[in-house]
Amino acid sequence: MKCLVLVNPSSNGGRAGRRWRRLQPLLPDAEFVLLDSIDQARELARTATGYETVVACGGDGTVNAVADGVMANADEHLKFGVLYMGTSPDFCRFHGIPTDLEAAVALLQSDAVKDVPVLMANGHCFFCSCNIGMGADVASLSNRLRPWMGDMLGTFVALLRCLLRGEQHDYVINGERIDHCNHLLFSRMPYIASGLKIHLPPLKENEYAMWFVRNLGFFGWLKQLPKFYRGEPCGDVRVCRGKTVVTSEQPVKLEYDGDPHGMLPVEISFASRRLRLVANPSQEVQDA
């Protein structure tokens, strides 16, 4: 198997830079490239030629950037693999990709592939969830806290701080007004981040979910918070097809896949092609 492995040595507090060499004897025919930046990961994946598979070796940011580059590559048969070295493996958990490196290499070598529908926000691919409002603040703060507090605790502290602020926003979604939203997100998977998850119905390949909660104060949030760690029903869920446009008269932040990406408005839609993901086709989890 001829593959290009793009390694982010700074992932997981620099641990990836110390672990990736374990992979070279396991993938003797692969070409390994140490990345200088996330933008380089996206560009190398976008322009890769002569490979069967481009593999992201790093955390969430690396996985999303490389997958985005593969989606933009001229070779529509190019496959995407993951050797995870981050802290919050929601993408791997949902698609049944092992985080143990030896097991992940065995999956790569098995050549198991599934075609994955990919969502876009304003024309940019995202692979986990797109969060509007509070999610951008939680992502920004938790990214700063995780190196010191760990993944789950850092996310939990960031979430509590944002809940104390109690911000609510009013949206117009495909012409329908939905006021006093504490949080709004779009996704095909139940996992949000670091142990947080929502309860979603089974989705067809041409469907995605819009989930939101409204009119919650801090103590209302505290009552609901355990449900987010157990994946129990909470808030409102709508199944969407086609395009969804979200606007607001207020300035509202936009975040997807763990990083801020500007402000509203946003258009959610499916990409015109699918991601050829190296994963076990039978292990996708819609609800957990």
C-alpha cells in the first residue's frame, strides 16, 4: 500500500513528535512528512499524487485539515486514513477507527473503506459538528486549558465558564425565527467533544441533524448537563435535508471541528463528493 503519512509532531502537547517513529517499521512503504503547520497539512493532502491513501497522524486539527485536503484533491479515488495521536477522538469513535496505533495500522492495511457523506459550512468541509454561539467560546477556551488540565476537565471547566455567562441568541433558520437559543449545532454524529454527546435519531445518508436548546439559565443548564455526558435526550432535534441557512441580527460566532471560523451567517449543506474513509463499514455509531 502506497500511502502518504502527514505527521503533526506538536499534537497532544508534543507527544506525537515522540511517538510517530514507532509507525515507520509498521508501514515500510509509506512516505512520512513532518508538518510545520495545519495549513501545510491541508495543502499537501490537496496536491498529493501517486498515492492510494493520505493518512493524518495527529489530533483533531490534523485529522480535519488532511481530510479537507483529500476532499479537494483531483483524485476522487484517493482514500483517507487516520493514525490518531490527539486527545478527543470523536471522529475515530464514531467511525470505528482504533486509537491504538498498531490496531489502526492493521486497519489501514486491511483496505476496508466506506464512503462518508460530508457536511459543509459556507463551502468548507467539516467532519464532526458545526456549533453556533456558545460552542465557539467553549472551543477557544478549552483549547487553552487542555494542555494544563487534560481533555475532559479542560472542556468541562470551559463549558462551566461559558454557562455562567448565560448568553442566548435569536436566529432565523430557513426563514423560521427561533429565539432565546443557548446553543445550536449541526452534525451527523452524536459526539460533540471530550465526552459530551447528544441523542440523535438514526439518519439516512442524505440527512443531518439540527439540535438546539432554548431558555436555559445557569441552574437549568446544571440540571441538563449530566444528560450531555450520558447521551440522553435533551433539547430539540430536527432532521434536515438540503441546505440550511442561519442568520442573526446579533453578531454570533461560528465554530466547527473544534476551531473558531468567523461569524454568522452560515449555510450548511452536503459536499458534492464523499470522503473515502479507511474504516470498518459496520462500525458507524449513530447513537451511544
